[in-house]
Amino acid sequence: MTEVHVYESVLACWQDCRMCGLEVDHVSHIWKDNEKVKPMQTSKQLPVIQPGATPVTMLNAPASWPQNAPSSFHMLSKPSGATCNLDCTYCFFLSKEKLYPNSRFRMSDDLLETYIRQLIESQRTPEVTIAWQGGEPTLMGLDFFKRSIDYVNHYARPGTTIQHTMQTNGILLNDEWCAFFREHQFLIGLSMDGPPAMHDTYRVDKGGAPTFHKVLRAARLLQQHQVEFNILTTVNAANADHPLEVYRFLRDEIGTHFMQFIPIVERINERGAIGFQEGNIVSERSVKPEQWGNFLIAIFDEWVRHDVGTVFVQMFDAALASWAGAPPALCIFSETCGNALALEHNGDVYSCDHFVEPKYLLGNIQQRHMIELVASDQQRQFGLHKRDSLPRYCRECEVRFACHGECPKNRFLETPDGEQGLNYLCAGYKAFFTHIDRPMRIMAELLRRDRAPAEVMLILAAEEAQLQKAFAKAGRNDSCPCRSGRKFKQCHGR
Ligand code: SF4
Ligand code: SF4
């Protein structure tokens, strides 16, 4: 019997990765076998605290609920700041240590409690995500996270579901960590850049030694303990030309069903430093725009023929949401942003994890309640700027509905007509979104008809079989059956 998979929610995403800064309504990614598609439901439809109400437990509480407060938002918490036990050469977080000279980079217990309490108080949804990342969050030690669970148990409102997530390099994971993750149903993001040679090009330890074998060990431990995890792969100069090798390795050797691919775009500032969103030159480690497009296209072509419904690639899910007319599941592809913020080890809140820079500091949760910072004019403007700064070239683009100019951090090129603000990765995105249009339309239509998007594989296979038959019959001077408009001898008959 053919196994059929269907989406329960195309809004879903699984992990707050440290590179992309997700802005999602819902965390778990659920496909079910042989079930009807359920209506899409966002957490925004399920208010818990009404506007104007201030929960009695709130300390530093605003006098009334801020008008512009979103019903939910994501806060990526960095309890150990930017500190890490690795020295990945492309990591822009490491340079952020300079923002806090002489700091020990450890979130205090008082602040941990304040953070958990304010985060839960600030969400008007029945599901709250507590997202840990770094630097490397496991440097805080397991007891820190055990205490976080105690605070969650103390402050969670009845009926609230708490989702714990952590992005880690896996180096410190052991049985104890994994048992803890399993017990509290953590969703883990594990960083791995592909097979050993590609991974070890940039992901090295403080002594410059390779780390692949340690990350593999972490993946196996997570699997043994049945901890849900996805692999986060950065796409960089070392692996960008090997998309299928990377994809098949993660799928077949690592055995993961959840993947995220994040382009490395390292801007070099005028002072030669890396880490702030300035300058229009990128490092040699960065992926090139066309490489990025080709990377996504190659993996998509494999996925859409073999793996729909069994392997989940975050970028493809986000694209399907756009084609299905649902709100974008990733902030980078939404018209506006501003609901994915970052919390530093000392309580400072920044507009986004990609903008941990003095200019984007909103305040400190020990002085002002988190919801006030999230709802502040500064933060709302930050989010609107994504839309308002979009150049005309993007506004007139055919795939704008899926791209929206991607993340402002990458918008540092000029458009062909000389306007500032074109995304460095534009050529790649344009190629990718154009390439996937037809299969995405098919999957979106299947969803609309309450059918499984995975059926696209059967449809494409049947089409390709027909095409092969037509090729076999075509004469050299006939027009090519692929409808390119060229003669067969100049196209597939070459
Ligand atoms: S700047 Fe906006 S689009 Fe980019 S990662 Fe941050 S929240 Fe998302
Ligand atoms: S593909 Fe390029 S032109 Fe189109 S919206 Fe994206 S960045 Fe703008």
C-alpha cells in the first residue's frame, strides 16, 4: 500500500536556529499518515491574556498591556552570551564577545527566573517556546537548565504548553544531557555542515582540530535517547558545490529527517572586522548567490521526487506555505518582521539575533518588562523597515510573494537601476523560487483539495515517464517534447 503523508500545518517550523532567527507561530512539525488534512490553525487564534489586562504576577509590569504588543513572539536566549567551546571560522557570534568586555558571560539565577517569568507572562498564546542558543548554551551546565524547568513549572499558566528548544554544537552532550532532553521533550538543533571533510573545513575547536566525529557522536546519542533533533547545516564555500552529497549524507548516513540549510554571508566591515551588519564585501567563506540557488535547486529536485513527506527541509516547507497562501513560516520570507528577538546573558534585549549591535539594543528586562521592549516603537519600526525599505526591483519581482527581499541583514547590493538595498542572495533566490514554481503549485493544489502533498511525487514520476516516451519518438528536427521551444536536436536530443 502506498504510504500517504499529509500536512497538518504548513505554518510549522521546528527549531529556532541561531542563524536564521525564526518567527513562527507554532513549533512542532506534524505530518501524519493516512489522515485528513486538518484546518490550519495559528496560535494567534487562541488568546489567553486579553489586551489591557496585566497579570497580577507581573513585576516591572507595564501600567497597561502595550497597544502594539504582538500576541506571540520568539526570544532567542543566549545564557552564555557569544562564548563557545568551538572556534568555527565563519561564526559571527564570537566577535560579539567584544560588546561585553570583562563579562563572565553567565546568566545569573535571578535573571533566569525573571526571563522565564516574563517570557511566559508576555505570550497571549497557549504555547510558549523557550529557546536556548549561543554561543554554546550547554556551557552553562545541565543544572542551569534543570533550574529553568523548575521556573517553568512555577510560572506556567494552567493549560499552557511549553516547548523547549536548544541549538547546540553537540560537543558536550552525554547520556545525562540526552536523558534530560528526552524527559522534557526538548527539540534539539544540531550543527553539522555535511560529511567530515566539508564539516571540518570551518567547524574546528579552539586548537583548530576537526570536530566532526564529536558531532556524529552527539547525533547517535540523541538517536539512542530518542530525542527529537534536526540538523542545521550552514552553506558555505566548502560545501556549496556539493548539495546532493550533503543532502544524501544527512539523510542516509546520519538518518535525520529534519534539515535546515542556512547560507553563510559574512560581511567584512570597513575596519576589516566581521560580525556587524555593515559593508558590502563578503568573506571568501561566504556562499555565492548563484551557488546558493543551485544548492537549493539540486536538493529540491531530489526531495520532490523521492522524499516529500519523509524528509522535511525547512526552506521547502516555508516555500510551500507561501504557495499555499498561508502566512510565511520564516521571518526572512515575511513582508515585515520584528517578532524574533534576542536576549543576552545579562538581560539585554536586541531587535534580532542578527542585529546584536548597540544600535539595536532595546533595553534590559531587569529594568523594563520584556513585553514593553517587544512592543516598543523602536522594535515595531525595525519590523516595518523590512517592508518599507524594499527596493522597487523587489516590489516588482514575480517571486516577491515567497521572498520579500529575504532578511535585511543581507540587503547590501544595488539593484540594476542603482537603488540600494538589494539582497546579496537575490540571484540565488530568484532562480530557486522560479524553478520550484510548478511542483509547488501542484502541492498547494493538493493541499487545497485535502490531499497529501506527497502525491506530487507520483504526478512528477508519471509526467517524466511520458516525457521519456516522447523523447524516444521525437525526430531530430521536431520541436522538443519538453516544450522549451527549441528543436529536439538542440535540446534533449543532443
Ligand atoms: S532581521 Fe528580521 S528577517 Fe532577518 S532574521 Fe531578524 S527578524 Fe528575521
Ligand atoms: S528574488 Fe530578488 S528581486 Fe525578487 S524579492 Fe527576492 S531579493 Fe527581491
